[in-house]
Amino acid sequence: MTDQREVAIVRWPGQTPSAEEGLAGLLAAYHLRTEAEKGEAVADADGLPDRYRAEISDPRTAFVDDVVLLALSGDTAVGCLVVTAPAGGRSEIKRLWTDPAFRGQGIASGLLGAALAHAAESGVSGVRLSVWKWRTGAIALYERLGFTTTEPWDERDQLVCMQRAV
């Protein structure tokens, strides 16, 4: 059973020196799992497409205009989410990931709540996201938080596009 320690949601970069390494690990796990689910498994982060390796190796540059939220259990990063800079009156939520050992503790919901609060403070009218259709648990979570399926802006097969007002 996983230790149910208190988890804090913080904006990255922050004061925790180990957070950047933790964020890189979370991003790597997210991308490796996604590629495997798409049937394109690779052995490690070195086998990922360039754009994903860039996020992992230098998140400060990859997300320079965005807000990165981290869930921390002590000094350990256990979840992450990226909110893109506002464009056209809305932001996009990307890279929601919770370390599997910490799932079921409300971390994803906490990250999404913090992302929606940030979006509201930024003055956007809406938030959108895309999710692979086989991630039914994530889709159910998004629906519970008021997201609805919308016309796709990304034509990749099996990708569900969702949005909600802020």
C-alpha cells in the first residue's frame, strides 16, 4: 500500500532543487507510456521523438511561455501538468501525469483544479485538451470536471478533443 502523505501542488520552477529532475522523470514516464500505448514502444527516453526528448532534457526551454504545475510529496515530484500560455482567449492543458505509485489519491484532480484556477486568473474564457480515446479513466475525470467533447483541432487518429469554459 502506498504511503498517503500530503501532496502539495506548486508552480514550477520553484524552490525545490530536486523538482526539475523529478519533472524530467515524470515527463519521460508520460511519453514512454504514451508511445507504448500507441504501439510504438521504445526502450528508453533516447528512443523518443526529438520534441519529446527536448521536453525531458530541458523543460525550462520547452515550456518557457507555459505554466508547469507539480504535485510534490515532500520533495518528490509525483505528478505534473502543463498549462499553455493563453492564445485566442484560451489555454490548453497538456502532459497530465501522476506517478503510478501515487494514483488514486486525487493528485490529477488537484493538478486540474490548480490549472483551471490559473486559467481563470489569466483571463482566458476556456481551456481545451486532447486525450487518447483509450485513456478512459482520464476522460471520465475530465468529464466530471465539466469538459465536453468538441470538434477536433488535432486530426491524429484516436485522439479525443475536449474543452470547458473557465
